[in-house]
Amino acid sequence: MGHIIKTPAGTFRANWRDPSGSQRAKTFRTRKEAAAYLAATETTVSQGTYVDPAAGKIRFSAYAERWLASRSVETTTLAGWTSRLRARLLPQWGTWPVGRIDHLAVQEWITRMSRELSPATVASCHSLLSSILASAVRGRLIAFNPCEGVRLPAQRKRAGGLVPLTLDQVTELLLPSVPDWHRPVVAAAAGAVCDGVSASGCGGPI
């Protein structure tokens, strides 16, 4: 059971135990704020949704490198992710603690990129950031994915009203339904198509 104590400085410290049994604490200006935080924290512990307040302090660059190293995907897909991470994500988010990346900051980033890049490329950058932060949610580093609900630029239609799939979309949506022995052929064909139309909007590595 958590408890609140008044500190010599006149602030109030909420104390609780995390799911591992370790003692945790956070200080607030008023007893009311400490009590509200403690009640919410104890609810997450009991529901199994607890997130350590200190966990989100890891820098995005460090977590992204771990995430990338843990992936088991086609070489072309990994190369595309690595290129996009270096060119687009790390310059913006590299020094940010993952717990400080919020929905508005992501929306502002998307809006800025939309002025310079094709809608498909912006969408692929958003998809990569969302995948990394979704992993952070599953790892209990952050409570929610700030990429959810972000508005993306409308995709420009190609001749005939069709919009080509990005490499990420092929990897995530198409390849899982393709038999193992056909996947290399499909992946190679998708890469060739995207290379051929990248100048007009297909989502390439960056």
C-alpha cells in the first residue's frame, strides 16, 4: 500500500512499490497532487499496466538502435529502415527521451516534412517512428504511442487513380500472405517498382 509523507522542504512525496516490489517515490508541491498520482499509479499496478516513470528517460537514438538490431527482415527492408532512421528520424528525435515525445510534437514534425517530401515518404517516416514507439509501449517504457491519431498528408493519386504501395506496406501487409518460397521474388519486384517511381511519390528509404 502506498503512502504520502511531507518532506522537510514542505513538499509531499508519494511512495509506492512497483510490480517487482522495488520502492518508488515522486515528489509533488501539494498533498492533493501526490494523492491523485499515487491513486492512479496503484491502479496501473493492480491492472498490470504500470509504466516506470524513469523508464522513458532512455534517449530515442539508443532505443531505436536496439529496435533496429532486433528486427529480422529482408536485407532491402532493413537497409531502407536504416537509411530513413539516419536521414529523417534521428536528426529530429535522437536526443529526445522517448517519454518526452508527445502527439503534438509528432504532428508538427509530420507537417514540416509534408512541405518538402512526398506524402508517401512522409507516411513511411511516420510508420517507422510509430513502429519503434509501439515497441516502447510493449516494453513498458511509455504508456501510449504518440504517433496514434496523427494526421498524414493525402496521398497523390497516380494515373488510373491507383496509389503504389511503399516498401513498408509491402513488407507489413503483403508479404505475410505470400508463401515463403515466393517472398524473395515479390520483395524484389516491389523494390524495383518503388525505385522506378520514387521520383513521383513512392516511399523510398528516405
